[in-house]
Amino acid sequence: MKQPRDLALRYLALADRDLKTCRQLSEIPDSDDEAIGFHAQQAIEKCLKAVLAAKAIPFRKTHDLVELVDLLKDRLHLTPPHIEMLDQLNPFAVTFRYEFLDLEPVNRAQLRSAVEMIRQWENRQID
């Protein structure tokens, strides 16, 4: 079984991969908002799971960002930045891959900034 810090570092590596893809796609004008939202959601999900793993807080397999934040709040009294965006990012985890979403255009700069701030916040929680 992996040690909590080792598992957290694995989640971080995965989060960084999604963050990199989110950054790259958001710079391409004709890339789909759904793909950008998906990688943003995935990066945040993995950051939240990294903090939980580092603190040895068990969590179920889920893509629900709000559920993960609630667990962080309840068990660790931690709240990541930009939690107001998590509800709008949740559908990108599963729904967009299997059906069309009727979405407003994504503010790419705002989304990228939020993901990067959550990644920085998460790094402070683990170090």
C-alpha cells in the first residue's frame, strides 16, 4: 500500500498533466470549451484528492468536486480558493464525454487562473 505522501505526489503528477493540457488548449482559439473544462475539472479533482491522500483522509471514487471539498472542510477545516466555480465544473467530469452540454462560453483566463490557484493552494497543504 502506498504511503499517504507518495499517493499525494502521484495525484499531483496527474493534476499537473491535466493543468498543462488545460493551459495549452486555452491558448488555442478554436479548441473546444468542453475539452478545456474537462482538463480543468480533472486537475482540480486530482489536487483535492492529493490533499486528502496526504492527510490520510479516505475518500470514495468520485468526480464530484463539491463532495471532495465538503470532505476537506468537514475533516480538515480547509477550503480551497475559487470553490464558487466547482459546481459549474462538475458536469465536465462525466456528462460532457457522453452528451452535449448546453454551456455558456468558458472564460478561459478565469478558469485557468482558478485551476492554477487551487494547484498552488494544494501545494502549500502538502508541504
